Amino acid sequence: MRITIDKDVCIGSGQCALTAPSVFTQDDDGFSALLPGREDGGGDPLVREAARACPVQAITTTEE
Ligand code: SF4
């Protein structure tokens, strides 16, 4: 899986980090970021939930 965060769209609500804390975090400015080594989601099924939970659809996932 490839995870893309559109930082132009992200409003820093933190829903993704709350939903899938093993994959998403928030950077110093409060915007969503992927944890190091988790760029592929690490097989965590909560990644899709996090993408759905994002209020502005800033997260997209694609299967490779
Ligand atoms: S849930 Fe969406 S808007 Fe909120 S921090 Fe994550 S990517 Fe940004």
C-alpha cells in the first residue's frame, strides 16, 4: 500500500493520528505525517479507517 497525504488540504485535525497511531503522527506544525518506516502502512487495517475519518479527504491509499 502507498499512503499519500495532501498537506495542502490537511487542516491538522489529528483524526488520522488518533485513528491509526502506529502509522500517522502530526508534525511540528500540527499537520499529518507518516511515521518513519510506515510509509507503506505496515499492513495496519486502521489506515483505511484513518483515511475515511479525515474530514477533508487529505489521505489517499493506493494498492501496489
Ligand atoms: S485527519 Fe486529515 S485533516 Fe486531520 S490531520 Fe489527518 S490528514 Fe490532516
